[in-house]
Amino acid sequence: MDFVVKHEIRGRIRISTRRVRLSFHQADTLLYFLYGLPMVTGAKVYERTGDAAIEFVGDRGELIAQLLAFEFDNEEWKALVPESTGRELNSLYQEKLINQVIFRYARKLFLPGPVRMAYIGARALKYIYMGLKCLLVDRKLEVPVLDATAIGVSIIRGDFETASSVMFLLGIGETLEEWTHKKSVDDLARSMSLNVEKVWLKKDDTEILVPVTKVLEDDRIVVHVGNVIPLDGVVVSGEAMINQASLTGESEPVRKDLDSYVYAGTVLEEGELVIRVKQISGTTRFEKIVTMIEESEKLKSSLEGKAEHLADALVPYTFAGTALTYLVTRNVTRALSVLMVDFSCALKLAMPIAVLSAMREAGMYHITVKGGKYLEAVAEADTIVFDKTGTLTKAQPTVASVVTFAGNDEDDMLRIAACMEEHFPHSMANAVVQEAKKRNLAHEEMHSKVDYMVAHGISTEISGRRVIIGSSHFVFEDEACHIPDEEQEKFQMLPEEYSHLYLAMETKESSELLLCAVICIEDPLREESASVMNSLRRAGFKKMVMMTGDSERTARAIAKKVGVDEYYSEVLPEDKASFVEREKAAGHKVIMIGDGINDSPALSAADVGIAISEGAQLAREIADITISADDLYELVTLKLISNGLMKRIGRNYRFVIGFNLGLIVLGVSGMILPTTSALLHNSSTLGISLESMRNLL
């Protein structure tokens, strides 16, 4: 890329791309390229001027070299840009607002009086039509009728400036509301969009893990339980239950079998599918998600619904107040002062903006909220239930040791375990796969079909012998695995501070399962866990609960360190969901936090399900909120944003009612004119809407 350095200071440089203007996609391509450079800590790209401001650390020369190598038409860099970045949307609405202000004052300055009045009258027809339609067709006495009456009466009285001001402020308010809504939906949809990097490609009878970009149309891919379907296609083998909530908003799983069409972004809950790919690029997942969000009632909190109903309910009272004022005073001006004050505008505009802005602010902290009602539920919640692994403990456990039995080789056992576990990613499985990579243990597919039993383990066949890996309950109780007699003492001496994965294999002589190895997983507690518990209590939670499939000994030790009120060990997925249902039945508002496939039933049952973003894809799809796994303090941030939103909505209610009642009193007493009343009312509506867009924290 040819560019000029316009100015620079230490750690910051501003360049010009020598282009008069960049397209939106060019600007985004350059921005995402810059953020992909390790030395860049911040960047802004201005499409209108073709400039870029870059903050960096390290060698200036290396940054310059990287910029010189950049090309706008490079397909690899263009592929970095998401389907929607919001740049074009922001530019569109900024121009709309600027044009509305410029055109209003240009008309006042340059149009002759008669022409300006004719223009105002023509514009008023739109509002009058909407008011008449609402009244005569819909048979409702709502806000459009009030707006039409205020504008129409002003024009009839010859007060064209008041009518113009009312329409201008209504137009600005509509634009701001539309922009905030679309941007919030856009940001939310982008954070929910599919981000699958690798898929299992079916080649003959072998599965090969390849980048999703290498998949071609008509290729066959394999999707295992708990994973997102990465591309649209047709089922050629297998049957499964598919969760399509991300596209349809319906959480009830749908059965898919031979010749069924499946969509990118849906999640496989049960079973396994081989899919023939039908669409490899330009998928409409982002647009589908936007449509789902816009149509879903999830965006509406109950307080938003109350605001809308109250706003419409107040319209008849405004008309009644206008009529009563005229009957008592016989003064049209004073009566109009009441008509110009509309409680509903501020209520209908400020409440949704407050909720959507809070959702957008949560996104700044890497928290994705799938609907306004979940923020309200978080604010009201008094009980919070934690899964242990990957939630209270670090998201990246590691293999501490591999203890072998029956004379097996340590590396061979780890290789087999990694080969099985890589199909079903969760935190402990990832630890096994990463340890195999660390030891340079190649583990090409050596097994037949792999079966996954949720919260239990994995089963397959290798060289005609059955192999299983999983929990103690699964391996020893369900599958009746035996420990070699001479190694009972060795088994009893397994280190207690670690979680254990048990690997067993059929003996050559019989179908009896024999313990081959125990993989000891170090699952260290997050440093911030205990302090987060204290912060959550101060933020309003009354009861902290930990639930885990681990042994009583491990659960008790973790619970003591973390400081939860209750803990439950060796629980199954249905146990977690049952506990949540019992708490709800007892009148508690419950939040469930988890990261695994086995947490999905409880996430669905809770008032709010929160998934750790690095956990299983099924958990993230089912959850109402996803958070980054980097820091549990994001839970505290979520609670503070939710509490702040409820306080803001309460303040908005009080301000709207109090301020507008004050305007009515001043108007009826003759202290202010209708034009002043309209200006103050609409200005306050804009002011409270802009205030509602401010960050809460």
C-alpha cells in the first residue's frame, strides 16, 4: 500500500492512504488488518478522508514494513472482515441526522415565507394521515392521533413554526430511536454470528480436521454431538436432534435424518450427521440472526412492555385534559398547552433505548445479552448456580500426569485418549489433546465410529477391541471395568488433588474391560473466584451454589476455597436442572452458569442461563447470555449494568411524569405558550433519550 505519514508522536502515527475516500469494505479491511498486527494496540480508519490513526508498541520500522505490504484487494485480508461491521450503518444515520438539521435551518434562512408554509403543510399530511388511520382504521386512541392533533391544530391556528418544530423533533427522535435500535441489533447479531475455524471433512472412511475455508461444495463433513453445523447442507447419513434457536428463536429440538436440509449456525444436540455441503460462502446467517432478533419478543423486557402500554393509556387522558382546560378557561391557547405535552413520546422512546444501550454496553465487556428481559431478570435474581469445571476453575486445565496400568505405555495411552477426545471439545478433552500435541504424539484416526454419552464418557472400537474413556461412574459402575489385581494399591494412591479421566480397553482374551490408564487433570481454581463471590453478594445475590460431577472430596475442597453457600458433588445434568426448577418453585430468581454440554438442561431451566464463551457450542446457543471466560468479574459487571438499567428506567419514569405534569400546570396557568410547551416537551424527550444512551458504568 502506498501511503504518506501525516504526523506522528512516540507510539502513535497517522497515515494517509493517498485516496480521496475509502469504501466501507476497504476501511474495514485495513482496520481488521491493523488489529491483526501484534504491535498494534489501537487503530481508527476514517473512510471519508482515507486516513488511519494507529497506536503501537515496539519497532516503528516493522509497522511501516507491514503497512507497505498491505493490499486492499488481498483476498486473505478481505476474508478477515466480518459479514457486517456496523461502519456503513453508523455513517448512514450520522448523515441522516446532519441532513435533518442542515435542511431545517436552510429552509428557515432561504425559503420565502409562503413557500415554507406550503412545505410545512405538505409534511404535516403524513402525520395527519397516520393519526386518522390509527383512529378510524385501527380504532385506537394512541400516540399518532395525539401527534396529528397537535400538528393539525397548530396549522389551523396559523402557527406553522410550532408545527414545524414538533415535526422536526419527532423526526430527530425517530432517527435516533431507529439508529440505536439497529446498531444494538447489529452489534448483538455480530457477536452471535458463527465463528467456526475447523471442521471434520469425510474422506473415504476417515475424518480429517481441516480449516472451514478448505471445504468445497458437495464435500461431506461430519458434525458430532454438541457442535455447531458450520455450513448449509443436506444430510446424507445419520440422524440427530437439532437446536435451531439461533435462527428461529424456538428452543425445541428438530429431528433431522436422511435428505433433511440443515442450516449453518444450528447446533446438534443428540446424534451425529454426515452432511453434503450446499453453500460454502455468502451464507445469510448474519441476516437470519438479525431477523430473528428483530422479530423475537426476547428484545422486550416487561418494563418496556409496561412503558408502551402506559404510553398508549395516557393518550386519552391528554385529550381529556385538553378538553377540560378549554371548558374551564375558554382559552384555546391554554388548552393547546396541554395538547402539546405528550407523556407517551418520552416513555416509548427512552425505555427501549435504555435497554438496547445497556445491551450494547454489556457487549463492550465481551458480554452478549440475547434480550432485554434477561438484563431485567439478572437485576431481580437472588440465587446463582455455578458449574465448577471451566467456570470457577480455569478454562484451560492441563494434564498433570498419566498413570498407566496393565503394563501399557504412557504415550500410547495418551495418544488413544487424544484421538477419542478431539471429537467432543470441552475443557478436559482439550487438555488431553493439547498434552498429546505438546509431546508430539501424532494420533491419526485409528478408531471406528465414536459414541459420546453426555456427562459420562466416550466409547469406540480400535483394532476390534472396545475402548472407553470418561468418569469413574461411567467406567466402573456403568461399564463394570476391572482394575488389575496386582495394581489395586497403585490405584488407591492416585493423587487426590487432581480430576481423573479413566481409560479402559477390552482384553485380548475376553470382552472384559480392563483399566489401562488414569489421566490426572490439573484444574486450578481461578484466582479471582473467592473475591468475585464477595462482590456478587454486595451486588445483591443472596445464595451461591456450586454443582459438579467431581467427587465429594474434590467438591468440598473447592467449595471451601471459593466460599459458596452450598455445593453438590457427583451430579448428573438432570440433577442440575432439577435443582434449578426446585429453586424457582420456591420463589427464587435463578441464574445458572456453565460451559459444557451437560450444563445445557440447567441453562434452559434457569431464569437466565449464562454460558462461558469458550465452552461447548451447544451451551452457548441455549444460553441467554454468554460471557468471556477470561475473568469472572464480568459477572459482577453484568449485575451492575442490570442494576443500573433498572435504576435508570425508574428515574426515566419519574422524570417524564414529573416534568410533563409541570409543563401542563404552567400551560394551564398561562405562564408559557403552546409553542414553548411543545419545544420544552420535545427537547426533554430528546434529552432523556440521549441520556438513556449513555454508558451505565
